[in-house]
Amino acid sequence: MENGLAGGDRGEMERILNEETLGYVGLCSDGEPYVIPVNYVYTDGTIVFHGSFTGKKNDFIRANPRACFVVGRQTGEVRDHAGATSCHIDNDSVICYGTARLVENVEERWATLNAFNRRFHPETDGIARERAEKCCVVEIRITEMTGRVERDRSYRRMRHVFAGDDSDTPAAEEMGGSAVDCGD
């Protein structure tokens, strides 16, 4: 695979996000990190997931809404680290940075939960509104996402900054390189 990308960074990262079903949300409050696995739905720059109205996750979001969301997948076998081979495994990953919010509006939660249900169970009917009243929904509005696709010791890194971010960085950036050799 050739290093770098010929464009389409956002689309490639969105494809990975839409193909996976389990991601990890990273939060931080008063210097204490907290990471949890969640099933999620990605739509147009937003990650949504649901859970309880109480608990550590919600406390962390209220204290500090900055969030990180990660998906990764192994796409090949772990290479032998002995001899002439380098530390390497074929993989895809996307890291999203953004702001989390607890969705307060019941109608918005209901619509989100139905979208979630359609993704994981498209053959079922929608959920009852009463379920949305009893279920917390968290939305992470992504400000930036980075990704990496690695195959055969070559990789391409991707980056996209969403409109509205105050960053001076261009909206998309191409990067490339080779896998790090850990030695013999």
C-alpha cells in the first residue's frame, strides 16, 4: 500500500466508524481518567450512545464535557516479533475528539434511540416513547478525528477537522510513513 492518501480522509474514517459497533469513550474529571466501552451510532460528525441516567460516566461529563472516542480493529495476524520481523499488526483505527452532552429533551432521545435500534435491529419496530423517558442518551459532537490504516508495514494517517473548530489547522491533512521497527 502506498503511503499517504489521495484524498477522502473523512470518508475513510466514517466508513470505519460505521462498520464497527463497539467503541471506547474516554473522559477526564479532576485529573482522573475514565474509559468505558459502548455500542454507538455515528452520524454526520456525531457519536451517540445510551445508558443509565446515573453513574460515573454522567458525573464526568457534567464536570468536563471534553471527550475522546476510539474504535480499532485488527485486520491481520500478529507478526512474530523474533528475528528479522518488526513489531507490526495490520489494523484500522479512528480517534474522535469532541464535546459530550447529556441529551435532556425526551423527543430527541426517542429519535436517537430509534435510530440506534434501526442500526442494530433493522427488522424490529420502533421503541415506545416511554422507554426514551427512562434512558439516558449521550451525544459527542466531534471537532476533530484522526485515523490510521496499516497494512504490510506501511500506513496512512488521516485527519479531519470539522467546521466550527477554532483550530488554525487546515480542514484535512495527509500524512504517511512506515511502521516502527522495534528491533530484533
